[in-house]
Amino acid sequence: MTCIVDQAPAARLPFRKESLWHKLSRVFLGRRRKRVPRLDPRELSDYMKRDLGFLDGRG
């Protein structure tokens, strides 16, 4: 079985400066999103730390 792959370079989109309205909407709408809770390794049990690789001895 053969497979033919077309390895043409992907076209880049032309650079365009952001408008003032776009920047303002990003600032105001971006703050409405909920923040994802962070994983605190100090609160995990030892077996979970081991399973996630925190206790593998690599520093």
C-alpha cells in the first residue's frame, strides 16, 4: 500500500494590525471568563503525586 503526501508549505495569513475596537473587545470580554483552578501539588495525596510524576526523583 502506498501513500502519496503533498508537502507544500502552508500559506501564511497576511499580517494585519488590530483595530482599536478589536483590542477593546478582547480586554473587556476576556475578563468575563472564569479562571481554571490550578493544580496545587501540596494538596494532593502521596499516591496521586506519584501517579502524576511529582515523586519520581527528578528534582
